[in-house]
Amino acid sequence: MELAHYSDFAVRLVNTEEPARNKDALTSVDAVRALFGASQQMARRVTDGDVTRFRNVRGRLRSVFEAADGGDEVLAVDLLNSLLMEFPVSPQVSGHETLADDGRPDWHIHLAEHPSNASAGYAAMAAMGLAFALTEHGPDRLGLCQAAPCRNAYLDTSTNRSRRYCSDRCATRANVAAYRARKRLEAEESARSGRSAEAAQDSRALSER
């Protein structure tokens, strides 16, 4: 498992909540277990108490994205470091279940966590993955969707650092809204120009009498 993969854990958890829409998908043990994806061994450790703990970690991870998205790199790093200190991991070389083309183990760095509960394990992986993304690509690659009221988190992996939306759906919605706004503005300007021309014509008519 590559370190970059772990950053998805952070994005996945943050996006279980849509504050602007007052929506929260993290309401049950099953919802928490679904976050682990293929890591079923850890998912089986989830208990009722993890729901609240996951929500707490989610809020702290969102704060990292908010700081980075707002241009406060120092705050983003400080917030992330506090998570790393609270939820440490131990890197280990692993090659289990993966083979290179020559049939030998495909050796890679794996994050080994020894958590007291499922939420601590998830937080450790998410924080480490986010730390890797931040140091490898820069804090400005951590963003929040600009298609209001979405504000979902995303990691910008584009070559020109141009990503502004969490999904193609939000990008399309924002582009349509911008197009409609331009058309309304054009119509208003056209109407104002028409009224101005009409007023000028009436003024000339009055002066000729």
C-alpha cells in the first residue's frame, strides 16, 4: 500500500459531513465501517463509541483543509502535527499480497498502527496520508469545493494546480451557474442600454418641439 493511498482516508472521512446542508452520513456503526473500504480487519473492531470519536477526528481533519484552503499553511501544518502526535504510526516494509512482474514481493512502505480502538487507527492512517500529500505536493493542494454550498474536501493532483471542485458534478453545476449569471447580467445591461437610448430619444424629441 503506497503512502499516497492513505490520504484518501482523510478525504473520505471529512466528506461524510456537509455542514452547509446540515447533512451528516456518519450516524451508525455500519457507516463508520464503510470508511475502511478493503481494511475489513480494522472495520470489524468498530463499536458504538467509535461513531462519536470519528466525528471528533473528522472535525479536526476538516480544520486542516480549511486552513490550507484559506492560505494559512502554518496553521494547517500545526493542526496536522497535533493529529500526528496524538495518533502515531510505525512505518514498516511490506510485500504481502503484492507481487512484482518477476514474481518477487513488491516491497513498499506500509503504515503499521497499534491503536487502542478503531477510530485511533483510522485517524493515524488519515493523518499520515495527509502529511505525505502536504509535504510531497504542497499545502495548496488541500482544498474545499468552491461550488457552494458543497465545501467537500479534495486533494488537487492536477499538473497545473487548477482544481477548484470536488467532482465533475460540482464543476458542471458551478459552470452552469456562472453561465446563467453572465446571461442575467448581459440581459440587465441590455435593458439598461435600451432604457437609456429611449430616454435620450425622448429628450431629443422634447428639445425639437
